[in-house]
Amino acid sequence: MALLRALSRPAAWLALVLTVAACGGSAAPAPSPTRSAAPTPAEACLPLHVASQQVTLDASDQPTAGFALPGGTQPVGIIRDLDGVSVWLLGSGTNTVAHVTAGGGATIYQLPSSGLGIQLSEAADGTVWVPEQNRNAIAAIAPDGSAKECTLPGKGREPSATSAAADGSVWVSEASGGAIARLVDGKFAEFPIGVAGARGAEVLAAADGGAWFSVMGAPVLGHVSAQGAVERIPIAGSGTALGLLETPDHSVWVADFGGDRVVRVAPDRSTSVWTAPSGSKPQGLGLGPAGVVWVTESGADELASVRGSELQQAYKTGQWLDHIAITTDGWAWFTEYNGNRVGRILLPPT
């Protein structure tokens, strides 16, 4: 995703980024709210028809191994499948969700015109949850190919990311609702971010039962507890953050997209910062072999790694790598938005 760069990202998300840039990301925090909206009725979730097709993707080896995606796919979010070695990705340009195997076999699911958000997630039962910005909803694709759609309360929430939790609930970031939502048993509750003009970017179910969220419009990392209390942790920088990663030591890593930084927030809320070259636009984060953190630098077309006190640019990739998923066999998969490609690199063991 580009900040003040001419890319044909979904219109709703581009408008969000431009709004944040105009505001400068310096909104003053409001008192921390802990209330939730009244739950929506169970009818929030209704069946959705989603067609699917099996295809074999053409191999692509420039500049890395990978597979060419259908024209206009414009892939963004990507996650590792429960099998450990295949991936799911979002095709924002074609309103598609694809499951891709290591051999290039793919199942492509066609959603209605949805204006897909940034990142998807997979629940423990294999259900994949997809943000549909323009439909004010999240869609769920079950392992048998059946689907449902759950509509958020109110209008114009523009869900941008989902994260399925271990307890079966689903966390949702709202690009225009000023809140983080949670779906439990077909009912939504919303938890206001608590900063005027701030919008949810990505969300990540936390090990403590709550969720972490990144923010557009304020230089903070957000946390919602399992009980609904909202915390905002100052991380300085541009106030335009995207990717999130929680590591086994319960530290949380944040990609400061607009600030060309990667920030680590320790459990005691202290922060460490790694700076990328100007214009790198870090966006996605993944945990690789030997506990190394890997970072997509969208603006530089580079895959970088955190090595001690340095952020090292390690591999040149195709055009505008977006997000990253690292499989259990050590491959880093990444989406290339401008290249309509999913790339792969076998990471070093240490």
C-alpha cells in the first residue's frame, strides 16, 4: 500500500491513507473507553454464495521463485494455512481469496464486489475470515467451501483486517468506525480506539485473550483486553502503522509504514526501534527460522531481517511486496501487489 504514491489501491483504503497524511498523525488521545456497543443480533451472519475454481498457477522465477496470479489480482494480505506449508491470500483487484500450495495448485474463491481490506485470518477449524470494506462485513469461507457473511453494526465501518482467536471469536479492525470489533457467536461488540480521527489498520489476536491493533492517525499501538479495556501504547513515529507480529516472548512488533521504522514493544511497554532506509515503507512482518523477524519493505522492493541492532536488506523482490507468511518448511511467501505475483524465498536456517 502506498502513502502519497500513485498506486491503484482500493479507493477506500487510499482515502484513509491520504486522510491520515493530511492530519499528520498527531491527534490527542481521549480518555480510554472500555464500553462496548450493544451486540448485534445473531442474524448479523447470513449465508453467502461464493463460487470457486481449481487452477494451476504458472511458475514465475523473476526475480525470485513464485507463481504468477491471474491478471489484475493485486494481492495484499497473506497467511500460512493450518497445514503449515500452503498459504491463503487476498486478491484486492479481483475480489478473490486464493489458497495456493507449494506446487502452484490453487483454489480461487470469487466473492461479490467487496473492496477487500488488507489482511485475512484462519480459525482453528480451518474457516478463513475475510474483510469486505465496501460491504461493511466480514466473510467466512469454511473448509467445505460454504460461506457466510457477517455484517458489522452501524454503517460505513470499512473493516480492513481480521484475526481469528483461539476461542473461536474473530477480531476486526475498522478503517472508518473508530473502533475494533469482536464477533462472538454471531454477535458483534465494538471497542472505541479513543483517539479523535484514529482508524484501525490491522489487528492480531493476542496470547492473553485480547487483541493488538495498529492505527492510522495516531502514533500508538493499541491493545484490547479480553474484558474490553482499551490501552494505547505510545510508539512515536509517523502514526501510520500496519503489520503486527507477536513473538514467543510476548513482545509485539509493529511496522511503521509512514515512518520507515520497525518498532518492538516489550511486555513492560518499553520500545526498541529499527530504522529502514527512507522510502522503504515497511508493511508486513513474519517470524522465521531461529526466531529471526522478517520485514517487507514495500517502497524498496526488499525483504529485510532484524539482526541485532540492524535492519538488514536481504533479498530483492518484485514490484511492491506487500505482506509475508513464513511456512514451517522455512519458505517466506510474499504478495507482490504491482506484479500480480506471489513470491517465495527459502530463508537461511539462522
